[in-house]
Amino acid sequence: MSHIVEEEIKLKLDAETHERLLIHINHACGGAIALHQENYFFDSTDEILRQHLMSVRVRRQNNKIFLTVKQKRESQDLVHRQDEHEVQLNSACWPSIVTDSAHLNEILPIPQHCLDILGNKTLIPFMHFTNQRWHIQDGKHEICLDHSLFNDTIHEYELEIESSDVQAAAKKWLPLLKQWGYTEIAQSQSKLERCYNYARK
């Protein structure tokens, strides 16, 4: 299981800006890769992970399955920081993940620090959403344009810039986005935080 401190810039988009920036960014860097993601977030019934700023997500991405466990650090201005543990799973486990929630703690290789928080509580899926991602690699910077669909009705668009040097990424990409007509709007909430809100509607 890999472990990194993820640092990323998150920006809100609308549908038209999403399409326009995709053209500009792909022209500037080339090699845009389409990733279709199907996602499930999990927590206990009393939301113990939320209380500890932690998330457990399983996603199917172009037929590969990944478990991602994150714990939020600080967010400042446009930048979100979090500890991330991720591992690829055997694709055969996908049906069990979706249907056998009573045994998820046993099925998934959840990191020990997360199990310690869960204790004897059982993970259950509380939100399913899909995401169409365009991924563009720019050296050590990863540019991701997302179109997410929550509750089968709520469409959202955003731009994420993840980098091992997020300040350098901001210095390069924020002026380019402005040059391409984008007015900067910070996305203050992660997809997880929005999922908790939508799950209550």
C-alpha cells in the first residue's frame, strides 16, 4: 500500500468552462487520458470516520479497483492537504464490495490506523457517485478535469492540480487559467464533504 501526503489545488468550474479548459490544457500538454470512475464512500452508521476527518473510498477506474484511505490535514487558500494510503485490489472483489457490506472490514485491506478508529464498528456504503475524469500529466504536476454525478441528478465540475511542488504548480497554472478566461473560484469542499451533504438530502 502506497502512502503519500497529497497536496492539490481545487477549483470550481461550470460545464462550459470545463470543456473550454480541457481543449486549452490538452493543447498545451497533450496526452489527455479519459478515466471513468465509479465510487463508493464508506463510514460507520455514527460517522466515526467523519469525526476523525478520515475517508474510505473504493473506486472502479477503467476496470481497475482501488482502495483509498485519506485523512485530512489543513486546507489553506486553494490548497488541500491530506494523508493518503492507496492500494489496487483484485477486480474480482468488486461485486462483494458492492453487495456484502457486512464483511467489508474483512474484505478490504484497511490500514491499521483506520481500523483502530473503527474499533468494532462496521463499514457501510453511504454514497455512490460516478466521475468522468480527464487526466493530463505535466511533469511532476497532475491536471485533472472532473465531471461528477451525485445522486444521479447533481452534476458538478472541477479542476484539480496535484503536485509534489504545489506552489510551483500554482505559479505556472493559475496565470494560464486566467489567460484562458477562467475566473478563479476555490472549491472549498472535497468530494467526500459534498457526499455527506448530499447523502442527507
